[in-house]
Amino acid sequence: MTLTAAEIRAFPAKAAIYRKTDEKGLYLEISPRGSKLWRVKYRFNGAEKRLALGAWPEVSLADARALRDDARRKLREGIDPGHEKKMGKIAAQISAGNSFLSVAEDYIDVHLEKSGKAPATVRKSRWFLSLLTPALGTRPIADIEPAELLAVLKKLENKGHRETANRVRSFASRIFRYGVATTRCKHDPAAMLVNALARPTVKHHAAILEPKMLGEFLRAVDGYMGSPVVNLAIQIAPHVFLRPGELRAARWSEIDLENAIWTVPAERAKLRRPHSVPLSRQVFALLRELELHSGGLDLLFPGLRSRLRPISENTLNASYRRMGFDKDTVTAHGLRATASTLLNESGKWHFDAIERALAHGHSDATRGAYARGQHWDERIAMAQWWSDYLDKVRVGGEILPLNRALDAI
């Protein structure tokens, strides 16, 4: 005798569980609390088994019969529907554990934090992840399609953040490739979006390229009334060609005053290899003066609030603004372009020597090592010439670079 919807609604709760049979193994199990659960009884390889189909009324009588018929079809095909359901639950649990967020966190832990990448690199990666998490964080990484990722990236692009959108795509691609390598997904949907985003507009760091303006800037640096540590930081910066992060987070252990060498360790260098800087007499003297203010500490340029942390990322640029130079005139990073331009225009130095001084990479690792060895002595001479040149333009003795002087004849 088959069940009807009216009968199912009328079945009362009793002191013990009891069952009401439909047909073909389907029955309804009513608990003392009044819940009504659909189950189907079947045999597989001679063993009697039961499969839960869900609770009434969420699963209606018609739905329960359809699920029962689907289970019977699988039995005819030699499939145990109960085992298949169990495996499906396990797969769902594994998939949930392999969410985009969990794989990304694993990647950051293994490839960035445990690999000794710079803290700034780790922070930037976590920021990229924070932009992706709201839409993709809980999604199983294996299920994410290119269109899902593109929607996130287009939102960034439409806000005018083209460079960020492209960098987030690159970061996502690294996560997916890591997922493929660890068998948690089968493809990299981010790779398919390389040409789907507008390319960012290249914006160079503002830099002073004229000797006269450079002299005005250096005189303003000398007259700046900041803390002793900041004053010395902005005085040293034009001489050493270092990136702002490499400069501000420098430690006294990197300074070899006896041999006049400043060595930026691999973990703090952008190219993740040590970078040596020959010290001119002027820089040597400034470091000696700096010793009076931070020589007993680990950091060359400790912050005002905490002597255990370096001056902030914006300290140098904020100082330039207070001196009257806006962001379109000079930046801390732009001082590297100032040195590169004027050293090249002088005609005195080999291009490779200048590139090595700026810690620019070579596509050929062997050539990179060779260039450093071949040009170290030239870099020592160039560092001293550059500091002498800065002294000359500081006092108003504008020295035209050689190529410009020839052009004027």
C-alpha cells in the first residue's frame, strides 16, 4: 500500500521510532520528536543496506520516489548508491578544505614566509589575497572559472586601478599554479586572462635630471630641520643609489667601515641577491656622524616612536614635500633615476657599471656575476666621482655632463 501526502502529514510522533512503508523499498521513519525521514532499503552484493534520502517536507513524496528510482537505476548499473553518496560527501569535504583561500594561505606560508621573502613582499601578497577573498575565498579552487576571476579584476580595473588588477591577476595565477602542482586543481584560469585586462599606464618616479635643479635640491636637504636621523638619511640617499626600502631598513651589521662597503643582504634586496655598495668619502663621513645617533642600535635609521623599527616608508618623501618639492618634482625612488641619467650622460662610465651600481638584474646570470667582478673597481671610482659631483652642484658650480657639453659646442 502506497503512502499519500495527507497520510504523511497526519502521522503522529510516538514514544519510539516507527516506520511507514511506501513501495519498492521506500519508507518513512517517524521519530519521537516528530521528524519524518525518507529512507530506501536495498541489497548490494547480497548485503542489506539503507540510504537516507532527506527529511519531509523538504523532500516531498514525489521527490523521495524519484530519488528511490535513481538509486534503483544505479543498482542496475552495478553502483552502490550508499557508497557513492558517502564518497560524494568526502569529496565535498576535501573540496571545501581546498578553497582558494586555504590554498593561497598555504602558498604564502610555503613560498613566501618560510622561504624568507621580504616582509613587504608577504604583506603585498596578503593585500592581493584580501582583494580576491570576498568573491573567491570560500570557493573550491578546482571549481573556479576564468569568468569568476575576471569579474573581480574588472571591478578593480573599472575603478581606475589598472596596475593593481594586473598584479592581482598575476598573484592569482601563482596560486592556481601552486594548486596544480599540489594536485588541488587542474588548470590555471588566471593564465587565460592575460589579454583580458587593460594594460596599466606606466608612471615613472619623479626625478630631478637637471644639474641646476639638483643643486637647489641638495642645498634644501642641507638646510632641512628634521631629526638628526632623518636629516642624515636624506643626505645619504642621493649618494648610494639604493631603493628607499633598502635604505631605510638598513642595519649596522651591513656596514663595513673598515673596507668602505655597504652590503644589502639578499633577503632585503629586490632581486633577492646580495648587493654591495662602495662608500665614497662623503658617505663614510655621514655614516660616522650617524653612529653618534644610532650606532648603539641595530638599525641605521630607527623611527622616532620605536627604536626597534625603521623610519616609515613615507619619511623621505614627506621631508621633500616640507622642503617645497612636490611629488611631480622629486621622490626618494627617483633619486636612482637622477644618478642613472647623469652618470650615463657624463660619458665617463661603462653602462654595465652603472647598471650594477643600481642593482639592476641581468637576464643571463653568468653575465651578471661577470659584470660585477669586472666593474667593481670602476664602481668604486664612480661612487667617489658621483659624490664629488653632488658636492659641486650643491655649491652652485653647475657641471654640465660631458655629452651635453659636446652638444653645446
